[in-house]
Amino acid sequence: MSLLPELQRLLCRHADQTVLPSVVVKASATETAPNTAVADPVFALVAQGTKRTILGDAVYDYGAGEYLVVSVTLPVTAYVVEAPYAVFGLRLRPALIADLLLETGVGRGAGEAPAIAVSRVPEDLLDPVIRLVRLLDRPADLPVLGPAIEREIVWRLITGEQGAMVRQLGTADSRLAQIGRAVRWIRQNYADLFRVEDAARVAGMSVTSFHRHFRAVTTMTPIQYQKQIRLQEARIRLIAEPHDVAGVGYAVGYESPSQFSREYRRMFGAPPGADAARRHGLPASDPVGV
């Protein structure tokens, strides 16, 4: 893949610079510890090294020349397992995908879309990614040419190996879009008493159908998903409030401090206070999980 070495150099030179609001450029010189994050819908192309993302019991490794697509917002564990590491990340915007589908008449595709998939990057997708990152050397060109290249990248995704998943992101009545609505509702109401019937109603499904499709997309039940969102939010809050474990537990919806501590330790491997002390001063998780 002749273009990959150039992308490696570009990403390392421009790491953490702003390309477009929807684009993230990251690099790491070392391997990293496992870190929990909430990954939004994203296209992540690795130019160097290897990243591991864990969703439930499923493990996804993606290295140089491979890309990962996340289709709905998911609580994941992610870390660099081979360094140096460099990645290009593009947040997938349903409005842009819907616009391209409407303009071209491309069908949304059939079947149940998974939550995460990994593929080898073809040259026709790698090429516009490199052209977009090259614009960092010509910043005056970026606001003029960048949006058109972003559109080209999304088009290559729509028509590529993971196209069925990406197309469903832009289709309001797809199963993925229905589950996406429920996911957003759970995230907004994670601290409240959870009733599956309410989430199913938001998705526009029967409870039985909702359970089946939610698990097919996210690999977990709706209740398991809510619990992970609660605990990840608690972990973020504890960095700022490490001495108020009980208060943080109540704030994210736990009525019992002992239950909060028990479930937190089961997920993160240490009690809330000890974990907060260990993590104090560490950088925040990347919101796109790349």
C-alpha cells in the first residue's frame, strides 16, 4: 500500500491539530493502558501501530492499513497495543450520509448492521484521507477544499465493504437508526429509573423486538448498556470529585453506595476511591475512541 507511509508521516507531524470539526488526528509514541470511553459513530483509519477496542466480550484489533467503523454510540475499552501509533478519525454524521443517499439514490442495504466492524482500507478510500490531511500544510485551502474531501471519504465508505452499516446511519427508518434513538435516550436519562418499555417506545419497537435488535447491534442488553454508561460517567466525575464517592454514586443513579462500589469494582478492577486516586492527572478519554 504505497500511500500508507506518507499518511504515517503526515499524521505524526500533525497530531492533535484541527483538520475539520469532524476530524481527529492522533499519534502515540508508546503503548497505552486500557481506558474506558464512549465511542461515537466514527471511521478510524490506522496508519501505524495497532489499537484494540473491546465491546462486551468482542475484541477488535485494527492495525496499519485497516479501518474501524463504529455505527452507534457505545461504551468501549480501548488502548494502543503496538506503538508508535497514528490514526485518522472521522466522526460519521448521519445528516451528511442521508444527503448523499438522497442525491445518489443508493439503497440503504439489507440485514442487521453490527455495532463495530474492521476492514482493510482500499486505495480509493486511502487517497482522499491523505489529501485531506495534506491540507494541514496549506491551511488557507482547508475550509474551501476540506468539506468536499470529507464528502468523498463518506461516499467511499457508503459504497465500500462496510457500506450497509454506514448507509443505515443515514436512514431514519433503519433498525440501526431506531436503536440509535434509544441509545441517545438512554444516555440522556442514564441516572433515572430504567424501564425497557420506555426505551422500546423511543425506538418504535415492541419490547421483544427491541431486546433482540439492541443486543444484535450493541452485544449487550439495554440494562447492561445503561449500567456501563452510568459507571463510565461516575468514573469521569470521580476524577474531579475523588473524595465524594457516595455523592457521585447517587448522582449517576445508584441508591446504595455498597451496590455502586461493588459494580464499579467489577467493571474497573478497583473500588471507586482507589481507582480515582490512581487515575488522577491522566488525560481524558478521546470522545471518538480512536
